[in-house]
Amino acid sequence: MQHDSSGSMTGLTENEAKEFNKVFVSSFILFTAVAAVAHVLAWMWRPWGI
């Protein structure tokens, strides 16, 4: 078994880590946008607070 001398805790190369980060950030933004739309729709249906 070969060990990477870069010191990465995940075992990913720098390019793999950047690709994973790009997918993670995109997914997070999409999830946040869907959640925001759901909250707006719920507010329009039955306002809460104020």
C-alpha cells in the first residue's frame, strides 16, 4: 500500500478535494434555495409571527 506524502487526512488529492468541494458547495446552495422557497410558500399559505 502506497502512502501519500502530502499529509492529507482524507487521502484525497488536491484536485479530488477541489472537485468534492465544488459538488458540496453546489449541493448546499441548491438545498438552501429549496428551503428558502419552501419557507416563502409556507409564509404565504399561513403567516407566522408578527
